[in-house]
Amino acid sequence: QIVICGSPKMASVLDLDAQIAQLKAGNPLSEDQVKLLCEKAKEILSKESNVREVKCPVTVCGDVHGQFYDLLELFRIGGDVPNTNYLFMGDYVDRGYYSVETVSLLVALKVRHPERISILRGNHESRQITQVYGFYDECLKKYASPAVWTYFTDLFDFLPLTGLVERQIFCLHGGLSPHVETLDVIRGMDRFQEVPHEGPMCDLLWSDPDDRKGWNVSPRGAGYNFGKDISEAYNEANGLTLVARAHQLVMEGYNWSHDRNVVTIFSAPNYCYRCGNQGGIMELDDALNYSFLQYDPAPRPEGFHKHPRAPDYFL
């Protein structure tokens, strides 16, 4: 006689480990597995602040944009969860051909190791953008139904907007906002909604640093371009040493601006399979010393082929 013992929690952990292994092998989850995974992730993320407090050591990552095999390369170079702590700054989907696998793996890792990985919201974690730049079409192709797209885009409303490493390094997808002078303003926002077309929540996900002073209109059509005077004043007012953000292609994988008040991190090498850039991640040690790791794209899997490309808006 075989006696099977163990708690439902133990069974759930075993299920998750099996799903993570399945995803790392390049095999998507079933529609029902995605539904359950997103429900569990909502429970966890709903308890997190709009400004997610993160302890060091931690590795900070930028856009990955559905480049699943490059995400596996990132983990190969930076270390696997839970041995390495991670903070991802959004844009998990669109552009690349494996958005389903990419976002499924990151959400599964979040549910399995909630204190070891933080996943923030990017401007592409939205219903409207994903209908244009690839994720919606990919879900239809892989599941013959929009249900998986709905599960994930509903989950995106729960993602924290920003992270704060040891109360000193402010991490977010886009940039600063003229409507947000302090972190407490962000803490008080209602984030559980589709990304608005304008206003402070929109700005945090869409803005970019600029060589010009002050606030300027963004060519993206959302958010602002902000100058060195703005980032210096923001860091000083909030007791910060650095703003770390993603959102822009940078050829070396990372790029300093505003006299090192701002760093851009971009973790999708050879972006859109054609830009020729390196990917980059920022490692922060126990004393908040930083180092950057750069990497080239992973070898393409057998059977990889170019799909019709999504339209360009602003690389």
C-alpha cells in the first residue's frame, strides 16, 4: 500500500517547480495553468506597495520584450532565482516572439519565490499596447483564444509601479513626472487599472531623461522628457543616490546620464533581432556597490524563424 502524505502547499510548490522546469525547456503552460498562476500572482502582488521596498544584494534588469532565450541567458550569467535576487523593471512582452514563455516564467518565479524576485510594470504591460505590438496576436496563435492574454493583462494591473533598493536607489520603467515630487505621492496612487494616457502613473512608465533642462514634451506621445536639473532635485528631495530605469534601447546594455543621477538598463540584446546592441544588468552587492554585466544574444533555437515584424513606434 502506498501512502501519499504532504500538505496542499507542498503540492503547490511541486507543481510550480514542474511548471518552471517546463517553461525553461521552452514549453508553454496550458490555459488552465496560466489562469491559476495569474490568480496566485494577484494574491501576492496585491499586498505589495506601489513603491516596492527591496533589500540588497539584488540584480536590476531592464526590458526583455519576449526574447525568451535571451532571458535564459540573463539567468545563466546573473544566476538563477532563488540563488540571486532580481528586480525587473517591466516590458516583458511584445516585440520578441516568445512573450508568452517570457512572462509565464517571470510570473511563475514570482509566485514560487515572492521575496526573491520583484517584477514592476512597464508601458507594454497594458491592454492597448499589447494589442498592437505582438503579445495579443501571439496568445491567439499559441492558444487559439484570447483568454491567456486576458489573464495576463488583468494581472498587469497588479504590478507595482516602482521599486526602492535600501531606500536609496529608485527603480522604475520610464522616468520622473512633474506631478510626483515625492515617493509618498506614488505610494498614494491607485495603480489597479489600465495605464492611463496621461497623468502621474503614465509618466512613471513612459518618461525619458533628456539633455535639455526642465520638463519637455516627449516624442513618444506620452510622458515627458526631463533634464538633469529635475533628476538632481528629485534625488536630493527624496534622499536617493540614483534613479535606475529601463525603457530605452542603449547599445552597451546600460548608459549613465545626468552626471550619474540616472542609469538606463536595457536587457534585450540584439533588440527586435536586428538592433545589434548588448544586453545589460546591474548587480548591487550588500554595500550597494554596483557592477554591470553585459551579454550578447543567446543562440537561436532550432526552428527559429523571423515572423512578420510588429510596427515600429519609437525604438
